[in-house]
Amino acid sequence: MSVIVPCGGRVRYLEAALRSVAAQTDPDWEIVLVNDARSPEVTALAHRLGVPVTAVDGPGQGPASARNAGITAARGVWLLFLDDDDLLTPDAIAALRTALDRNPESAWAAGRLAYIDAAGAPLANVHPGRFATGDIYGAMILNCQLGPPATVLVRKDLVLRQGGFAAGWRFGEDYDLWLGIARDEPIAATDRVVVLYRVHPDQASANWREVHEGLLRVLEKHRTRARPGSESRFDASEAAVLVSYGDGLYLNNEMVAARIRWRAARRKGGLPLRSALSRWFKSHIPFSIARAMRHAKARPA
């Protein structure tokens, strides 16, 4: 199997990520390191690591395109995509393979994640994803259940059938791929933690605007190819993202943009009238006054 690691030139956590692959209890793996920034530091690290690494240059167009370059170079039938700042747990591959062995009708498997801070210390965060072996399409429409890409072990032909990762996308590209696979394929689940997801200030998911835009792009794309009868789930999911997006814009004092998202959520049936009126009222008074009202409401009596 092939573990594909895209790197945009950030090397601070890369060695730890690669060594987490080398430490797997299952010895059947190869590392495909995609040097997307064509950084000499990444090349030097690959050479001095002391474990086999196939290093290839990426197109410099972001993680989706870098992963696609890794897929082209991969020799394995099975693929796992590890971000350069995350870690695999020592038995990650073994646990995912066991899930597949127990569910031979599945061509992909997923495990759980735990959170660590920048230094690698455990965090108390809990991922909201909840899934079990079988059909997870409905749950995936409402929310991507799987966390970072490295929670998933997937057969290469399944990825190619979906066209790989959406080239040029910077947010939501993994959700896009998994949702497409989930439409047609049951998943094999394991309760084992397979990934340690690192929370740090430099990670791309800190950009809340682009995260919301990415989620909306995925949902709009997949609604056009939805299973019959699942359209209402897409409407509910899109409405929830629009409400969250509007709330974020409101807190950033972008009132007109916030109202546009709330109005769109209302059209999708996702914002009750009372909540809509409350938001509408607050967005038409000076932000400083609304903030003072919010603080007064939160203050204990």
C-alpha cells in the first residue's frame, strides 16, 4: 500500500509525519512524498531520513493536485493520504486492514482521530464524526464524518473512478472525494484511533471563510448527482453551513454579507423565523451596541 504525503514546503512537522509511517506494525507500505513547493529542504529531509521514500515534485497548485501527483506515482493497490503535520498511530494501517478483512464487500475503511497540539501533547478535543460499517452516505451529506484524509484507507481504483481530488481546490477536496465514494460504496469502520491530528496556528483549516466556501461548493456539486430522495438532506446541510457562515460574518462586522447567507439559509428551510428575525434585527443596529447587548446577556445576574 502507498502512503501519500503532500508537502507544500513546510518541514517543521514533516519528519515526525514520515517517521510515523516507518513505525507501522504492518510492514507493507511505501511512502510517496510529494514536494509541492520543490523545496530543497524537503528533498534533503527525504534523503537523510533513513527509510525508503519515493520523492516526486508536485505541480505547486495546492494539496489536492499534490495528492493527485502522488496517486500517479503510487505503486500500491491501496492508498492512504497523510498530511505533513499529522501522525499515524503505530497500528493505523493494521487496524484499517483488519476492518477491511472483516468486511470484504468494502473497498475503503476509516478509523478515528485524536487531537494533539503543536508540540504533540494530547488535547481534549473530540471530533463530532460518528459512523459505523455500512452505508454512511446520508450521514456524510449532513457532515463529513471522517476527519483528516489519513483516517481513510481506500482502494486506488475507487479514487481514480471519482477522478481523484478536485484539482485546484484548497478546502473541501477530501470531503468531495469521500462523499462521491460514499454514494456508491459501503465503508468498513474501526473504532481504533488511527490519526493524531495536530492543531497549530499554521494549518489551512484555520481560514474559516474558505472552509465555509469549500463546504458549500462540495454540497452544491454533489446535490446534482445525489441519490434519489436525498435532496432534502443536501438542503438541510447547506442551510446549516450558510447559517454558520452568516454568523461568522456578523461577528466580523460584515452585516450585508451576513444577511445574504442567512437569507439563503432561510430559503433552504434551515433558519426558523424567530431566529431569522433576531439575526436580522441585530444586523441592522450598530455592531458596538449589539456586542454590548450580547455581553450584558452573558453576564451573570
